[in-house]
Amino acid sequence: MLVNLRFARVSRRRMGPAAVALALLTASVATAQAPIIGPQVRIDVGGGTSVANETTASASEMDPNVVIAAWNDWREAPPGGTIPIRLGVARSFDGGQTWEDLVIRAPKGFQAYCECDPMTAYDDRTGTLWVGALAYPGSVFVSRLDPGQTEFEPPVATVTGGSFDKCWMAAGPRMGEPDSTRLYIAMSAGIQWSDDMGDTWTNPLSFGWGVGFLPRVGPNGEVYVAYWDFLAGPYMRLKRSLNGGASFTTHTIAVRMDTWGFEGLRFPGRFRVPIFVYLDVSRKTGKLYAIYFDTTDVHENGSNVDLYFTTSVDQGTTWTTPVVINGDNDPPGDQFFPWIELDEEDRIHVVFLDSRHTVQNDNTLHGMIDAYYTYSDDDGATWNEFRLTPKSWDSFDDGALYNSEQFLGDYTGLAVAGNRVYPVYLDTTGGDPNIYTNVIVFPSNGDLNGDGVVNTSDLLILFSSWGLCVDCALPGDCPADLNGDCTVNTSDLLVLFSNWG
């Protein structure tokens, strides 16, 4: 689904120099350049033929070229075995062009057979990044990557002596202290935080029963935690604190039309699909954005599961009517495992898994899946979709690890910083489940190759398209048409030179 965009047109006839400059400036602001979608790149490069799933990623506005990702990794498991599970971590310091990966273990004394359920977080104020996981059962651990460093600090146990499930984390200012950083972890045991960049931690404050607690921090230190109210069934809930986590109120994000446990009977393939809800908050306005997946209707080949999107402008007290944001085929496929992130300009980014490209029945043995990316630059009114995977991959390739039970994990992740987007997802095309990304760049006006600077390389791209006229109502048809007049000519050259360097 591509959304029609209207581009500004500029005529230089009978215009003075000042008018020309103003028109070009207006055109450069009004022209919406489509993102550059990079090729699929494997990032668990040292994982060999081991199983990998459940992805997460983070990057900071302080340096968008530094990005980390993490996943469940079985590279240390015995042949044919299901344990041990380790925290696989990849890092790139050149904007996703090259990657190194490693395994980060829990601290000695807290190591476990399942060091799993990965999580990452970022701090835009300092550029700090964190990665962590459960050491199940018994503890949660976190490791920090300081700004300017290439190696993670030794991991720290944040909570011990319990049985914890699914952790996620987020960083932001303390309430009313814009020059501070507080790091939160939410999990089945509740929420805890650190005021010293992850070195020491509070005891968890219990939320009661729920699944998939996902924290986010608002621009003024508001704390939000989205989750599935498992006992209540159809309810997607929000915990909100306006006093730095001292207390929380409960609100309803959405009431599902369909609900299930952890099974995946509504999807092609035989993997489990828990029904989490995903959340982000605008750093500019404090507006909340949530996304989840639900059954829209039932067709001949089974349930039609779609992505639903809803927002709140009153700190989560009330929410808009959820709407479907994905495209589809006929008969429709299923869209699931989304992750949502907003950038500094409030562009909304979503990655998800999708079965639309193969007509297949629910619960078939071979579920054919793709990864998709979609974004909205008009606050969710319209969306632009891109298929990330070169071809559909087979969920059955993951079956051997669990005998006949397939496992794709329970979620997907992406990182957003500056003009870069890093979706991180599973793909079994290579014969076993591996972790991939596509580096997505939103070029500034004139930055046609997305390397962050306007220079000779971009000039060569523009000249290679000189004189080309296209239907520029479709994003991406002609990125070199910088002023949006459907022809690459001198006007576009002036826009490029105005942003040179």
C-alpha cells in the first residue's frame, strides 16, 4: 500500500533571484523524499547454523550510526538440544554497514540455562545504550554501552531471587528533571528503576497479573507501561505514573474483538503468537501511540488478523477508535508481531511480520512469512509499506529445535535515530533461523545516497537521472527530483547545492 503524495511544483519563469530562492526553499521543505531501503543484511554473523529469534534494537539521537540489537541465541546449545539459550547481541558503529556479534552472559552467580527474553534501551540525552535479558528462573541482568566506547560494561543483576518473565526497558528523564536519566525495567514482577545509569536498582513495584509489560518515558518524565491484561482476556491496558513511578493508575488502551492464549491457531504455521500491545510516546508533544494485532474477520482460509493503531492525547486516559493500518491481499493474510517507534520529528515507524504473499490455511505446517516496514509522516492518517524480505520464508525451518513445535519467538524490534531506521527480524531463508536488518535512511534534501552528507556522490546520482520525467505521485519513483516538478534539471541542482556539505 503506497500513499499518494502531492509534491510542490516550482516554475522559474519570470521570477527574480529572491523569488527563486524562496520558491526553492519552499519546495525543499514541501518535497517528501521516500526512504532508501537498504538490502537485507544478516547481523548474527557468528551464530552459524544455530536457532535465533525474539529481536530487539536501540539507537540514540546522540549518534545514529551506533546501533545495537539482541535476540535469543542457541549457538551454545548441544546438537539437537533446546538449551542453553543465550543473549545474542550485535553492534554496528557505521550506520549498519558492518556488524559484530557476541554473547553476553549474566553475572557469575546468576547464570542460568535460559538467558533469554532480550531487551534494549537508549538515552538520547547522553547517547548511552543498554542490553539485557532474563536469567530464567531467578534474575534479570543488564549491560551498558557508554558513549564513545565499543565494548559493553560488565553485566549487573537488577533483581534476583524470583521467577520473572518477559522484561523490557526504557530510559528518560525523571519527573520534572530534564537533565537527568532514569532507566526502567518492566516485567512480570512489576517495574524497577535505576538512577545511576544501571549500576544499582530499586526493588520491583508490583503491577499484579499481566503479560508483556512494555515501559516508555514521556518528555517530562511521565512513565507509561502497556500490557495485556491476561486474566481479563480482551483488554489492552496502560499503567501510568505522573510521580516518577511512586504510584500508578490503570487505563484501557483497547478492547479486543478476539482473544486467545499463547497459541497460534489463527496463523499459517504452528508457532505460538501471544497478543501483546506495543507503545511509544512523542518526545515533542507527549502524545501516546499504540499498536496491536486482532482478528478483523474470518475468510475461507481462516482468520484475517490485522494491525490496529490507536492514539491518546490525554496521557492515556482516553484513546481513539482503533483502525487497521496495513495493506493486504485477497484473500487476506495475517499481520502480527509489530514494533512501533517515533523519531524526533514524530514520524511513526513500524516493523511487523506478514503472511499476505502466500494463500495458505491457518495452522498449516509451512507458514510462509515476510517482514514488512511501514511509516507515517502525517500522524497515522496514511501509511507507506515496504516489503523487507526478498522472498517469503518458511516457519517450518524452525521446527527441528522443538521437534514438531515451531517457535518464531514472541515479538520483533526496531531502532530509530536521526534519519536512520533499523528493523531487526527473523528469517529462515538460509536454512535455519537467522537475524537480519535492512538499514532504512530518510535522506535530507540532496542526500540521495543516505550517507548523512550532501557531496559529490549525490551530485553523480542526480546527473545520472538528468532529464528524467516520472509520475512523482508515487514516493521513490525519482528521488533525484528534489523540487518535485517531475523533471530532474537545474532546479534540483540548486536544491542540492543549497544543502552541500
